[in-house]
Amino acid sequence: MPTVYVFAVLTLAILSCLSALAGFWVGDLDRLPMQWGLNGQPTWYAPKWIALGFIPVIGVIVMATVAVSSVPGGDGSGVARNMAAVGAILIAAEIVYLFMLRRHLIG
């Protein structure tokens, strides 16, 4: 069962580091885009702390849900596999968001 927690902690550490690094390169901007339309233009903005903290907070909620979904008496391999998959999806979502943000800021 400890493997489950390793995946969770590693994922949350990566998400937090990515958001913290992005916080440095967005500079003094107060609001950041949260969603882009089909034309590539932002459709709405949120305060910087919400924009950069959104996926890590969702990660905590989802990882906690997956961690408590383990079957008592099981070996935990299914939960660990699910945790790894969810972690990969969350990290990919954060990278896509930061890519879109960077593209928007550079112009």
C-alpha cells in the first residue's frame, strides 16, 4: 500500500513545482487565462493564485479519493495502477495549461 502514497506525493510535488515555476515567469500579472476558445483566444480569466493552484488542488482531491478507494485486504496493485494513471493525466493537464499560458503570454 505505500506505493499508492508514493505516487500521490510524487504527483502532487510535480504539480506544485510546475505551478510555482510558472508563478515566477508570469511576473506581476494579477489575472491569468483559465480557458481558451476554438480560436485560441482566452475566454475567461481568474486571479493568479486560483489559476496556478487549480490543478494541484484538484489533484489533492482526486488522489485522496483514489487512495481511499482501496479494497480492504487487497494487495493495492490496482489502486497503485489507478493512482499512477490519474497522476499522469493530472501532470499532462498541468503541462498543457502551462503551454497554453506561455503561448498566450509570449504572443
